[in-house]
Amino acid sequence: MLYTLVRLLFDLLTLLVLAHVVISWVPSARYHPLSMWVMRVTEPMLRPFRVMVRVGCYGALDFAPFILLLLLAIARGLVLPLLRGL
């Protein structure tokens, strides 16, 4: 039960970050209520990575979602096997 709940949470966070990326590519989509909710939920998770990446100044590319997705995948790979053993 706990394993399934945590796995769903990782899946949901991943989907929200991917939705954030797609929404950022379509400027007119940013004003839809669902898009605004996705941005509001994901922005606090992305902000720390934007600060770190901004130091390197990579132009207009935003690597924060990639970094967050990578960390989510690593955390998922570490946490889920531990929960499966319970």
C-alpha cells in the first residue's frame, strides 16, 4: 500500500514537471486555470535549481526541469526498492 502510494507520488510529480515544460513552450496555454495550477505547484520545486543553473548562465535554456526530473528518478530508484522490502 505504502509502496503504491509513493510510486504514484513520484509518477504524479514527474507528470507535473513534464506538463510544466510543455506549458512553457506554449505561451497562450499559461493562462488556462489548469496550466496556472501546474505552474503554481511545480515552480517552488524548480526555483532552487534555477538559482543554481543561473550561476552558469546557459542562455535561454532552462535546465531546472531536467535536473529535477533526474533527481526524481534517482530518488525513485533509491526509495521504491527500500519500500518494496518492507
